[in-house]
Amino acid sequence: MRSRQRRGGGERASPTAPTAWLALATLAAAVALLPIAYLFVRALERGPGVVLDVVWRERTVALLLRSLALGGAVTAVCLVLGIGLAYLTIRTDLPGRRAWTVIAVLPLAVPSYVASYVWVSFAPGLPSFAGAVLVLSACSYPYVFLPVAAALRRADSSTQDVARSLGDGPWRAFARVTLRQVRHAAGAGGLLVMLYVLSDFGAVAIWRFDAFTRVIHASYRSSFDRTPAAVLGLLLVLLTIAITLAETRTRGRGEPARVGSGAAAPAAPVPLGAWRVPACLAAAGVAVVSLGVPAAGLLYWLARGSSAGTDVDVLAAAVATTLSVAVAGGIVTLALALPVGWLAARHHGRAAVRFIEHATYAGHALPGVVVALSLVFLGVRYAQPLYQRTPMLVLAYVVLFLPLAVGAVRASVAQSSVRLEEVARSLGRPPRRVMREVTLPLAAPGVAAGALLVVLAAMKELPATLLLHPTGMDTLATRLWTFTDAGAHAAAAPYAAGLVLLAAVPALLLGGALPAARGARAPARAGRAAVTEQEAMAP
Amino acid sequence: MTMNAHVSRRRATARLAATAAAAGTAVLVLTACGSGSSGSAAGSSTAGSSAADQGGPLTIYSGRNETLVGPLLADLEESVGTEVAVRYASSSELAAQLLEEGEQTEADLFFSQDAGALGALAEAGLLTGLPEDAVSTVAAAYRDADNRWVATSARARVLAYDPDQVSTPPDSVDALLEPAYAGKVAYAPTNASFHAFVTALRIDRGDEAAKTWLERFAANRPQAYESNVLVLDAVDSGRAAIGLINHYYWHQKVAEVGADQVSARLHYLPAGDPGALVNVAGAGVIAGSEQEQAAVAAVRFLLGTRAQQYFADETAEYPIISGVRTTKHDLQPLEQVQGFEVDLGRLDSLDKTLVMLDEVGIT
């Protein structure tokens, strides 16, 4: 049997990180850092003076504050909506809980630019900040809902019962016990929301809210000067690093995995009592804002206009292309995210691992156009045969969406107790078999969810797809852009509807995976059962 | 219990593996289909071409929308006799992409929505001079001094107005500063054509007066929108009384939803008013293009009567050569629209405009 090493004081025992995984994770980090290398080249090409000029502009400080305000407000709203809806659907006797679970995930299928366009026509008088917060919150709260709902399902509700039995009221028990149980999940989801908001262009452009991305775009658009855009991009990277570090702090210590003996008690739903009706209304209100209004807008445009004679072949080709490049993006991103997420969960004490994990997040707040231009710059010079071919587009999706998968892998590996792996090893399993037979099966649902998130995001992606797609190949998003850019909303509507319906498939899979977990019980428990049983059957 | 958990876990893993395998296969198949259909983007049919012996198709980066110029570029492919591949995106993003690609670019021709992007590429040395005889039909005001780009069509800045709110539209941009229009004027402050209007204002009246105009304009609480399309929507729905747009957006909207569905009307300001500026779309050949001959032939095609008639009829723009008139639209003759000259490709002038807008707080 292999000897184990103990690292870093209180850290849990674990075998040395396999070199192959470290190498793969390093590769993933290097890929994620590509845009930043490009930004340095561009930012510094006219000397450090220009950099300082841009940084010290009064407007840059205002931009920073405005972007943070927008990100903070949307994250706060998403935390309230995500945690609130997750609690209502998982822990209470809300009528129609399963349906609400699925509905709460579906807004991920609505691109922020589609929702913004509909909302700006529907409520043009809304101030730009309010409009941007409304739409971005409606589109991105599922990033909080999903991990929190999963965590609530897994967490033992009996601790909450204990708190109640010790005299806590329902609110107090919720605050003291339940919120703590979902802290990690909510933090990870909130981080994704924050970074997504910083990177989003569609919503801030349509609502005309001056955030980093809008000014970066304006810099390309009006003056064709890439240096200020690059400097602002680098500031955005610094901001991202600061935010990720802050989020890591909130993770704190403590084992998120269930390892206690005994069956997890089937949670007795908390009765809502008089709160039933307000709770239903709240859930319905969120659904109307995030799904109802965009759907009504699309139907209105579908029904209107003479240009709606849609070429079904073109639509079908766009669906096929969107599906293929997005799924390819999901698979490749997952392959690179697996080693990073696994190391981050199991070896987070090591500085190199922490660096790798943060590196994969560093560029996540960059607008798509910046990532696209960085791959244009590098691709045309160093990978000419792949330039404007499918692999380069897939690479763009990897760079853009790696953290979505890394976060999911890390969370799901962390939730399966390392003790189960120790048991397997102590019974003579070599590390590779432990990985294959214990770690991966335990983490599989979370890992698959990460891949689905990437597929969803890639389907909706526009700026990088426009610049990097193979010539003559269109996705639903690029077709949609073609028509909206020309003001042909009726012609655009079938593509918008097609995109939302197609993206609803991975969204439904994500939502559907939650009720399935209920039957299978907590993954950690089931996995443990699998190990013990295998061991029991072994001679 | 443990048995069940074990079995269900196994099953879940198997299902996951099967899904992944199926997805992977689908990707391979679909990608193969996708790459098979790529290549000739301008038209469904590839013209019997001599492209093969010249190495690669004529690649056009088009900042002009596919719904506007797609059919024209299909005609171009046929006329030039070389396979054409078109990549569509916004002009500014394509300009940034071309600047990043530098000499390595596969693009041969840049077809831009506005002159600013062409000016930027010319300044960066990415465009090559066009032969004089190819562009001689175009007035000097509508091409680069060194012929590195040439306008292919023109559009006028106009006022779109809501007849329910405005009975007689104003005859000067100065009227927009009056209290009667407070909060009722819609515009697109980040749009290149609005920037061109401000540049015209500066040239016409000097920087001091232009700045004062902008300050008073901003103080009159105009409604800002992200695009000309949204500005016209605002006027059409009555949210705004007057909108600053390019003339052809109105014609596009009429073509899209029908004349009876559009309540907004167009008003041309008199020649000499900076609000009556003429903007252009244009094209330039990329320096070092392996298809330079075909690219120049493409420019000749775009300046020929067939393409010019297309612009006049299908996109409701002004032809850039004389002798071509629209058969479909009610357009004021170009000569009556503009009363002064603006060097549309000059970036140093654009930079001053942007600084001024930033100072006034219009962004």
C-alpha cells in the first residue's frame, strides 16, 4: 500500500497530487490566461504612460464604482432569489415544488440581450441601472439557485429540526442552520453571477448603463484604439482576482461532505401555513419577470411583421451548428476543468493548486469581444491552420466558460468525503482505481451539471462566435444578431425562439437532475454505500 | 438499501457515459456536416471559378448586414468570377479584428458600414491604394485622398418625427434645443453616424459653438438609445416626438412591417444644416491581398450601375455615382442634402468629437 503524506497542518490526509493531473490543470490555467497575455501586449505597446493616463482618468474610477455597484446589486438580488426559491422548493410544502424547481432553472435559457430587448420595449421608462439589475438578476439567479438547491437536498435537515427543538423560531433556525449549510454553494454561485455581470455586454448596452464592458466596446467602436480597451480589460482582471480571493475567504473551513452514519432522514417539509399564498405569488412573480415577459415579447414578434418568412433549412442548420459547437465546448471545457476542480477540492492547501484555480477564473469577467480578439491575435500568429476553424471557436468557449465547470467539479468532489477514498485505499485500491470507482462516480452528477452549464453559456455566446466561427457557418446567436442588427425583429424572432428552446434542453436537464437526486439520496451516502458494498463483496 | 443505492449509482454513471458518448458522436457528425457546408457564403451556388488556381476564395469582411447586402454579394461573386467567402460582423469589430490580424489576415476586401473604420485601417497601413480609373466616377469628397478606400453608397441624416406630436417639423437642428422638445428627442449617442453629425457641427460652427450646442442639447433631456433602430422604434411608438437617424432605417422598417404599420415620418433638414449631413458606407482592398485583382474587380462591381441600382432600390440608400436613380423610394436628390464637406475618414477629427462628447457627458 502507498504511504500517505500529510500536508499543511490541519489539512485532511491525501495522497500526493498525481503529476499527470497537475500537468493537465496547469495546461488549463495556461489556456485561461491566454487573453491576459494578449492584454499585456496591447496595454503596454504605447508605453506605461498611456496605461497610467487611462487608469487615472476620472471616468475610470467612476466606471469601477458603477460596475461594482451593478455587480453587487445583481449578486445581492440573485442571492435572495436563489436561496429563497431553493429553500421554498426543497424544504417547504410549497404547492407544485417540482414544477417550480424546473421553472427556476429555465431563465438560464434566455440570453440577457433577448430579455433586455423585450424589457426595454416593454418598460422603456425604467432607469438604466434598474433595468440592467432587473434583467441581469432575472437571467442569472439560477447560478445561485442550482448549487443552493443541490446543497439543501444533500444537507441534513435534521440539524434544523434540532435547532427548532432547542427553541429557535423558524426564521432563526433558517438563519442559524440552513444558511450556514448553503454558505459554500451560495458563495460559489454568487461569484459566478458577479463575474458574469462584469462581463455581460448585451444588457448594459441595451440599457445604456456605463459599465466596463460598454466602455471597452465604445473604445473599439469609436476610436479604433485598442490600448485603452486593453488597460480597462486588465483592470477588470485585477478586479476579478480580488473578488475571487474574497470569495475564497468566505469558504472558510469545515467539511461540506456528509459522512455521518445512519440514513439521512427524509426531510419533513416545513409547513408554510399562512405564508403559502405569498410564497406562491413570489415564485410566480419571479417566473413572470424572468420567463413570462421575454416569452410574451418573442410571441409578439413571431406574430407580427412581413419578414417572418423563415427559411427552415437555414434555421435547422443553425440549430445543428449551435448544438455541435456548444456540446464540443462543453466536453473540452469539462476535460480541462476536471483536473483543476479535483485538485482544488482535494489539494487546496497547496499554493500551486490555489494559483491554478484562481488563474482559471482570472479572465472570466472579460467581455467576449476581448477574449475573441486575444484569440484572433494569438491564433493568426501561432495557430494559423486552426484560425477561424471550429477548434479555435471551441477553444474560445473553453477560455470563456472554464470557471463554470471548475466550480461545479470542485463543489461536487468536495462534497464526496475524502474518507471514502481513504477507505477504498486502505482496502488496497490503487489511486487510479479509487479515482475511477469512487471519486468520479460520486462527483458525476455535479460534473455533468458543470458541463451542461458550459453548453448553455456557449449556445448563447455571440461576440466571440462572430469573430471566430468558420466562414459560412452560423449559430442561432449569430443569425439572431444578423436580423436584430438590421432591425428585422420579426425575422429575428424564430431564431430567438429557437435559441431559447434549444437552450431550455440543458436547462431542463439541470433542473431535472435535482428531483432525481431526491430519489438517490445524498451522493456521498450512496457513494459510501457503493464502496462498502464492493468491499464487502471482495474476498 | 445499500444494494439499491449501489445499483442506481451505477445506472446513473452508465447513463452519463452513454449520454457523453452520444453527445460526442453527435458533435463529430454535426461538425463534419457543418464544415462541409462552409466556404461559399455569398450565394448558395459557387460560380464556375478560377479561384482554385489562384489559391483560396476572395474573402470579404463585411460590416454591412447580411440581410442588406447578401444578395448583392452573391451577384458580385458571379460577376467577378471568383469564389467569394463573406464574414459578417459589425464594422468596428471587424476593423479591430483586421488590426489584430495584421499581415496574416485572409481578408481581401473590407466592406464597411461607415467611413471611420476604413479611415482607421488606412491609417494603420492595412489598405492599399485603388487604381484611379476604378474610383474616378466617385466625387473626391467620397473617397480617401490616396484612394485607399472609396464610398459605395451614401445616407442622409434626417429627423424622424411623430406626426401626432409634431405638426410642422423644424427646419434646423437648433429647434431641438427649444423647451417645446424637452425630453422628446431620441438619439443614439454611441452611433458612428451621430459622431459624424457632431463632427459636422464642429466644422460648421467651430468647437466653442458646437460644445455650447451639445450642452444645451444635453440639458434638454434627450432620450438616449443604443441604436438607430431603437430610436426609430421610440418615435414610431410615440415615446419620442423626434428622432435623429439615418434616412434608410425608416425605409427598412417600412419594408419590414409595412407602410401602414409605421406612423413615424421623415423630414430632411435643408442643405447647409449640420443635421443634414451625408454619411457613407465604403470599401477598401487589404494590403498584401493574394486576391488583389479580384478585390479591385469587386470594388469596380460595387461602383457599377448594377450594384448602385441595388443600393438605390433595395437598401434605399443614395447611389454614389451620378446617373443612377431609385425606382422604388421617395429620396431627395443627394445634391440637395449636404451643404459642406466633412472628411469622413479622418480620425483625428473624430477623436476631438469623442473628447467633446465625453466632456459634455453624452456617451
